[in-house]
Amino acid sequence: MMQLVHKVGSPYNEVNRNLAILEAEGIIINDCSKPVKHSVVRTIRLNRENPKTTTLLQALKLLGKEKEGKP
């Protein structure tokens, strides 16, 4: 999780809250949580069977094109 926190540059609590929302909507699936020394490794994946996932990915693609200045 800390890798994701560092990559997106948001506080831990914010990332955790957003992941919980995505999981509650069925967009991501928590595959496993296993203890490793003093922390827990959390593996998540996209639930491509959920229509909401497809909609979200399309929206992100459009936002990426806007950011690049493409129509």
C-alpha cells in the first residue's frame, strides 16, 4: 500500500479510503492480505467483469487524452 501512496502522492488515509470505495463498488478485488515482518502486503486487482470498471477505465482514458491536449 505504501508503494501506491508514494506513487500517487496522496496521504495514506486518503488512498485507503478510495480503495475501500472502489472495493465496495466491486471495481477492485482484494486478492490477499498476508503479514510480512511488521506490515501486511495487500494485493488488489481490477474486477473486469464489473461494468463499472469498464466505465471508469473509459473515463480515465478520456481524461488522459484531455490532459495531453488530444480530442
